[in-house]
Amino acid sequence: MLFKFLRVLFDLALLLLEVYLSVFEALFRSVVPRRRRSLRGEVALVTGAGHGIGREFALQVRIGFGNA
């Protein structure tokens, strides 16, 4: 009985730690954004490039990197 209680307490502590770290990471990322990765030399597949935001993004990738 005591073992089950300690196991539940341990699992609860791990859950709270994970929630705390997730909230901390979200707050940190709202202040310090991730570094952008260059697409130079990579293949980029833009879905939905027929119209709207996908088309605009595909055009920007083409302008920025020369071929698409």
C-alpha cells in the first residue's frame, strides 16, 4: 500500500516538473526565438503553392534562393 502511494506521488512530481519545464520553455521561446535555419543547398517542398500564402511563400523562396 505504501509503495503504491509513493509511486503515485513520484509520478505526480514528475508530471508537475514536466509541466513546469514546458511552461518555462514556452515563456523563454516567446522572448528568445529559435535560430533560423538556412535553406541554401536544401530542397524545399511547398505545399499549397497554387494560391494564397503557399504561393507567396514559394515565390519568396524562389526569389531568395534562385530556383524553385
